[in-house]
Amino acid sequence: MTSTETVTTAVAQALFQVAADGAVSVVASSLDGPEAEAAWLGLVRPHLSFAETIGASAPLRALSYVVFPDGFAAVLCRTWDPQRPDVVETHALLGEENTVTAELALSTADWPGRSARPPADRRLPSLVVGELRDAAAAAAARLRAQALAHGDLLAHSLAWLLQSSATPIGFLGCAPEDRTAILWALHEIAATELPGRRWTFATHDDGVVNGGFAIKFFESPPEPAGTAGMIVIDLQRDQGASPHNEYRANALVYRYEYGIDPPGADVTPAVLAPPAPVPVAAVPAVMPAPEPVRRSTLTFARWTELAHSLVTARDVRAVDGALVELEYEVAKVDDRDDVRKALENEGWATAAIRRHVPAELRDAVFDRVVQVAFGATGVGRETAAAHDDARRLAAHSRATDVVRAVARAGFDRELADVLAHRWLTEQATADPPAAAGPGRFARILGRVGVPAPARGSRVVLGAVLLLGLVLGVFAGGVLW
């Protein structure tokens, strides 16, 4: 707090209420009249309820930090009380984005000055930022210690932030009481590592699709339609980011805890390791009914964006990171027509792969690209369109590395005739080697009646000159 502006800047308070019938109202505020209350209510209204099933064992508190157009921001603390099951109350801190920050939002999660019930006169006092920053200083050590008590969870979530620096991320598998502390530590560690990332967040799902949150926590797996454009990671399952980012995240958490880099921090692990082969399941005696084809919920524009990130990768680690994102998005998808189209429009990223990936690792990388484009959620679940596209690619594509990878991916038998025809066509259309004509020296010898083959005219001339030299020396010795 070095400037007068920081000390004296005011933050408004408001208390909103959502009733059982869905009616939303402002029950108290420090805002300047009904018009200001209505304007703020219009901004925060979508974020005032819970989309999740709330248990009746204890009151639940959810924290959100939302940024609106024109530079405004709000910290929303929603409370559900088992004694009043049909009412959700939300205390809000309102102001400009450069004052009401993510750091301030996290530090006030347990702020004791938050009003639980509206005062009789409906008036709440305005707050001075300096007072709230004092609360931030008091909360910092506690939140840091709580986050470090779950170091593995912190490192795992940090790895995905590093992996997808601009993509919204949803997290499963983090206990509600630890979410604010994990967010605090993520912000402290990664704010300088990811200077362009927004830090809007929600510790619980409010049901708003594309609500502008960069990080959101879920109690249970959300519906795909509600998380379009968001990567949802289950922190309790083996859904790791790329090896490089996992290693980097662990090193950053170590430095956050001890103040120094871990031993050997400059030695990064091998990247682009080929994925483990998927075991082929035994065929049961009674075949179950076929499952429906699993289709993607992402738009073609999003697939194009993911494919373009592979094309524009600047080094081998960026290639690996872009592939990890693609592999994650297709993990539950059988119908990958849009994926193939997006990759084909980008030239299958062959130029980027050949430019950045070492020769001994290229086959493994192209195998991963083909698995993303032509694979499915299980053996034998590839769509008919995938097989048709494989034949078309093998017959006409100039991306030879990709064609070879398609053959290695298990399409080799059905592509045998196509590949054989391709080879014969290439041989037939190849330009025959040009016949070598007589060299310059051979033509000189030909004019004086000395025959010489078209190839090796210089050798012949050299032999003739050497013979002439020997005869000259011999003749000179005799005459002398």
C-alpha cells in the first residue's frame, strides 16, 4: 500500500438472494441507489445459484470471481444453509477489475466482515481496499500451508495449467475445503509463469455455460454440452499432462515450498515417449449389443484451433504438448471426421514435425497423429468413414510419413492393394535417368580420331597425356 489511491479506493458490498421460486433480489447494499443495484444485479444474476446437488450435512459456501466487460469485477460468496433449504444468499464485493482482483477474492474466502444477514435499514458500508488487503496478508500463510499439505494435487493441477495456458480448465477430485487454498497456490506460482492467463474462477458449478471462468471445480463429471471449449481433468485419475509439464510443475512446487530449485532441475526428462500399446481384449463367448458411436461435442472451429496449435509449435516440447491436448480431446470419441478434416487442412503438421522432432522420434510422433485422427475409443470401433479416409489418404496423399503411419496403425492389410498401386504408379511416372552424353574432352579426342567412351573422358585424356609424357622423356633421353 504505497499510493493514496490504493488506500482510499472503495469497494462496494451487496447482498443478493435467490428464493425458492427463482426470484432474485437485492436485500442490502452500499450501492448508490436502485439504478446501480439493478445494473449490478443484471451482471451477476447468472452466477447466484448452485447447479450442483447440495448435501444437507452442513452449510456450503462457494466462492466465484467474475470479470465483466468494461473493466468491472465481482467476488461472489454463495451460501446455502440447511435450515433454509430453498434460499441461496450471495454476498458480493463489487468494483473495478484492477481493484477487485483474483488475489483479493481468494483472500476474502473466510473474511469475518462478510454480512450473514441483511441489516434492518438495507444499508451496508463501503469498504476501503486497504482493509481487505490486510485480510489478504493474514490469509496468505494459512492458504499456502494448506495447499502444500496437498503437494501432489497442487503439482498435478499446475501441470495442466502449464499445458493449456489459455484454455479454460475444470477440475474434479478436489475436496471443497481445499479448493480455495489450491487456487491461491496456483495463482502465486503460475501468475508470473503465465502472464497472459485470466484468473477468473468458481469453486463450485453455477450452471452457467461459457460463464467466463478460467478455472472451475466440479463435484461430479459435468455434462459435455456444458463444458464446450473446456478441458475437464479428474485429479484422482491418471490424466497427466505431458511429461515435460509434469516435471516442470513438480519443480515449481518444490521451489514454492523450499525457496530453491530442486536438485537437477535443469535436467528435463525425455519427451515424446511413444504411448503404451493398448491390450486387445479377449472376445467374449456372447457378443454384447454394440454401443452407439461416440461423437464429439466440440465444434469444427475448435478442432481447427487444436490442429493449428500443432502446426505452429515452435519446438519439440510444444509439438508434444499440442498432441497431448488432441489425445485428451479424442479419448472418448469414435467419430473423428472433423479431427481428420482439421488435420488434413493443416497438412497433417508434417512440416512442423519434421522441423522440430529428432529423426529417431518422428515415426512415434506420426503414429500418435494417426491414432488421433483414425483411432477410436476401443479396438474395432473405428467408423466406416475412418477406413474410407485411410484408403483415400494412402492412394493420393503426398504426406508419405502419414501414409506409412496409417499402414502401421493396423490398416496395412486392407490397404495392401492401394499401397501396391501407389508404388507402381510412382515408379511408372518417375522420370527415367538422363543418358550421359560424351564429355568435352572425349569430343576433342574424337576430332583427332581417338575413340573414347562417353563416360570417363577425363580419365582417358589423363591416360593419353601420361603416355605422351613418358614417350617424350624416353625420346629426349635417346636423342640427347
